[in-house]
Amino acid sequence: DSGVTQTPKHLITATGQRVTLRCSPRSGDLSVYWYQQSLDQGLQFLIQYYNGEERAKGNILERFSAQQFPDLHSELNLSSLELGDSALYFCASSVVPSGGRETQYFGPGTRLLVL
Amino acid sequence: ILNVEQSPQSLHVQEGDSTNFTCSFPSSNFYALHWYRWETAKSPEALFVMTLNGDEKKKGRISATLNTKEGYSYLYIKGSQPEDSATYLCAFGNEKLTFGTGTRLTIIP
């Protein structure tokens, strides 16, 4: 158990809908990362937050947004969902912004299925 | 676009045998190389973070080496056990992590 929690575990929704994925980092970690794992693709970095502020952005679609709250939990909002958004979404956390050298601890993921 | 490649894509190994697989990454602007172990239905679990050319890290029967000049890292598993069955991911760290697609290892009892 990494100490990172994600809810819900599974989510089934329809195209055009909007969903919110939630992540609580490990105690003491200030930085949160979101990743997407689609079929046959590696983990794709979406976005990073550090202490409430956006720190780095990856291949995140404009339909997706995220935020980190004062209690450090983070939410990833996915809107106008398309079939291709079906994927496993991971949240990870680290003590400080990774900069590539800090270990990132991964949550169990949220599996999203868009029908 | 950073290219992180892992080979082989999948591997079947007899219990008790040793094995290794490769992660290739850009040799310029190297910052860090991460290895993760990902069991089905679980979270990716951090194994190593390697930052220096020539680094060797070990955790039980698993070890890794790093060559930043030529852009590759090897992961070795000695005396494979069924519990080693997992997907092993490497990630190139440079502000953010860029992951390879992994090597899926199956240990045959």
C-alpha cells in the first residue's frame, strides 16, 4: 500500500458526460501527478501540482482539468467524454516536485469506461 | 518527443532462472531513470531511481545498472520466483516522467 488513495475505483459513464476523479496523496507529500494509461500505451503524464499550484503540464486535453486543494487532495475533471477517454487514471505523489529525481508513489488507479 | 523503449515486450522465464531486460532512453540531457514494478490490479511500485552513470542498485534479488552515455539501463532478476511475475516499467525523468510501455514478465512454476 503506497499511502496514495484514489476514488472511485471504477467508473462507467456515457459519452458527453463529465466525471471527477479524486486523489489523496501520501501524508506529507506536497506534489501530485496525474497519469493516463490507455490500451497499448505507456503511462502518459497529464499534469502536476505542487502545494496547490500547477507545476507542469503534459499531454492533457483541453476537456480535462485538475486542481489541488488546500488540504492537498487533488481532483481531475474530465468533461465531454469520448469513447477514447476510457483508460486507467493514476495519481501519484511525492514529497517535493519530482524534477525527475524524486520517487513518485502511485495510487491504485481509477478505471474509467465511457460507453 | 522523448522516446523510452523497453525490450522485450514480454518474457516467460522458468522459476529459478535468472533474467534481464532493457530500457533505452535519450542519452542527452539525462537527469534520472526510474524502475517500477507493476502487478496486475495493483499500483506501480517504485524499485529504483538512478541518477549517475555507472550506478548499480540492488533490492533483494533485483538489481539494475545504468549507462547514461549510451542511454540504457538493465534490470536483472536472479533466481526468478512466481511472485516476480509483473510488468516492469522504466521511466526517464526530466522535469516529468516519461514511461516506456514495459516488459511483462511471467514466471513459469
